[in-house]
Amino acid sequence: MARDKPEAAAEAEAAPELSYREQLDFLNPIAQPLASRKLTRKLLKCIRKATKQKQVRRGVKEVQKFINKGEKGITVLAGDTLPIDVYCHIPIMCEDRSLPYAYVPSKTDLGAAAGSKRPTCVIMIKPHEEYQEAYDECLEEVSALPMPL
């Protein structure tokens, strides 16, 4: 019986990750504008590049602090964070300061892209010359997303 638990844990780790379509089932009602599958991949790739250059702000408290300080960047929020009260003020702060923001379906994927084993509900990507082309492409697509009413 003691042997069953490690096997179950190994099976859970080996279980395939949810697809983009399956992740959409867990979205919050406020997750607008939602990045498309293609844009989600681009944003996560840009976050990985930014993490290597240490140009990422991670977590509600840190992102909120730097938005208030006037730092520029793309804010990426996880659409499956509960309770939504934790981070529902971030989009309003971004709109007040004309910062682009978008939701991606999974906080687990967001945390993994930032090089963390823990899920993350908010990340801000700062511009940097090492990945400027990828950043500009993401910025253009996020800015083109329709804003919620």
C-alpha cells in the first residue's frame, strides 16, 4: 500500500497538461481581454526570455508596486485565479496608466514560464534590447485586443 502512493504521484506528474481549449473551462468571468492560443504562446515565450534577463515583475504585490511607480511593460494576468478579489484591481490600474494587459488561461503555465515551480497570477514584462523584437510583437498584439466595457 505504501508503494501505491509514489506510483500515483508519478502518474500525476506524467499526466498530460491541459490543452488551451480545456483551460478555458476554468476562466474567471473578468478574464477579458483573453489572449488567443497563438498570442498566449508568444507571451509565455517572451516571459521566458525576460526572465533570463531579470526583466520580469512577478506577483500581485510586486506588480502593483511597480505600476504605481510608473514602470512600463506588458502586464499578463492568469485567467484561472480564485478568488478574483486577489487581483481584480490590477486591470483598472493598467487602464489608468495606459499600460497594455492581457489574460492567459493558466496560472501554472504563467509561473512555469517565469522559471518558478509555483503558479503566478500576475507578471509584468519589461522591455529590454535582448528580446526587443519579441516584446514589440507581443505589445502590438496585446494593444490590438478589444478592451472590456
